[in-house]
Amino acid sequence: MFPAYTIENYVEFGQDCQQKKETLSKQEFKLFQDRWGRTLVNHCIKISLWWESLAGEWEEKLKLLPFATIDRNGLHKLAQMPLEALNDWYQEITASLEEHGVLSPQEMGRIASLFLPKSKKNLKLGETLTDEDFALVGKKYKLTATQLEVLTQQTLELADGNPAVTEDMFPLLEAQELDPSVLLGKGDRTTWWLKQKDAEIELERSLRLETEQKLNEELDQRLAQQAQVYEEKLNEQAQQHQAIMQQQAQRIAKLEQLMNDELSQQKPKKEPNSFFSEVNSLTPDGFQPSKKAQELGNLAMANSGTSH
């Protein structure tokens, strides 16, 4: 077990680990990690890099804190804390010291946890994407560094100069058959699912209207074509009927002419008017001659017959 009780011990060991990481081959460094413990090596490298980034005054303040021993996990949490939060952490530590009169090794990590950035587990809809967000995406889908770089660049291009938001990435993920919903929390996942369904419904409505319009246009076109065909047929039939009627009218006129000619040929000749016929023609209709006049008439007719 690594017997480190001060910050300097962890820093020095971390610096040694960092040097070996830079000089040894990957296989040799892996053997080195296996010998000392991968977690210990990685933690101490992080601690040494963080320590080198501190200003000299902070190094002195931290060394003077009255911890009986330094808890490595607590020191590692302190190394993960943003530098701008270091002053707030120091105030909390000194307040705890004044209250309890002693600092337990666990106090360093416990108070540091209050200032650690919350580990982001999900993205939010409409949220501007950061490097941390893209890193989370890479972790969720186990993308290689190259794949993540390509995805990041394509997402920024889709944003077209505007800040890229979470939804800008979704079409690219779907094109790779990756489910975007795994990036979202429960609430946003439901919201996104509803938006997807609304979009699908709207698309179906649009397709239905387009199909209906196309069918109506085709129906109107066919009806117009049929109407034109029927009109042409009706006009043709009307012309045929008119020709038949003209032929029938001509035949009727000929028959009437023939009948008139025949009647004119069969009309009897008019006999010469006799005296009595002339007299009778002058007699008013319904006039009845007297008996004596009848007798005289009959006698005259008799004499006329004798003379012949």
C-alpha cells in the first residue's frame, strides 16, 4: 500500500507517474499501472497536474491546513474542483476547523464535493451544446474520437452559424441509426416523443391532402374528357337525326306532290249549266218551291225530253 500522508507525497508520486507515462511504451506503462494500481496512478497524475496549476500562495495555505493525514480520495476531489471555487472551499474548511477544533481527513473531500460540478447525465431540449455535452454524446454512444469530431462539426454546420442546440444533432444521430432519446431525461424524452408523433401526424395529413388533391384533379380531368367524348357523340347523333329528318321531310313533300298531282288528274269535268240548274243555283238554301212551280218545272223537263 502506498504510504502517503502529505500532499507533497501524492504530488511527487503523481509527477513520477506522469514522467513514466511520457517515456514508457503503452505496454510498459500499463504494466506500471498494474503494479501500483490503475486508480492510484491516475488519481496521483490528476493531483500533480492540479497542484502545478495552483498559485504559490495556495500551495502554502493548503500545506498549513491541520489535517492529521491527507485522504487521497478527498485530495482527488479537491483536484477536480474548479479553481475559482477554491476560495469558497477554503472558507468552509476554516469554518469547520473553528467549529470543531480539528480537521478529519474526510473533511477535505466532503466539503470539496459541495463545489464539484454536477456530473451531467442527460441533455436538455433547446439547450445550447457545449464541449461537455458533445463529450457526453460520445460516451453514450461509445464513439471514437474521430466519429465524435465529425458529429460535432456536422452539428455546427446544421446550426448554420447559430448556436447549436440539442435538436440540431438528432437528424445526424438518426441517420446513423442511433436513438436520440437515450440522451434525454424522462421529461424531455416524453416531450420529444410527442413532437415526433405530431410531426408524423402532420406529415400523414399533408400526404393525404396531396393524394386527395391529385385524385380530384385526375377525376376532374377524366370527367372533362368523358364530357367531351359524350358531347362529340351527341353532336354526331344530332347531325344524324337532323339528316334523317330532312330526308323524311323531303319524302313527305314528294308524297304530297304526287297525291296532289293524282287528285288533279282524277277531278270530274263540269257539265254545262241547264236552265234549271241556273235557277236552282239562284234558289236560296232551304227555300222550298211551291207545288205549282214544281209542276211547271216538271212539265218543262218533260217537253224538253220529247223534243230530243
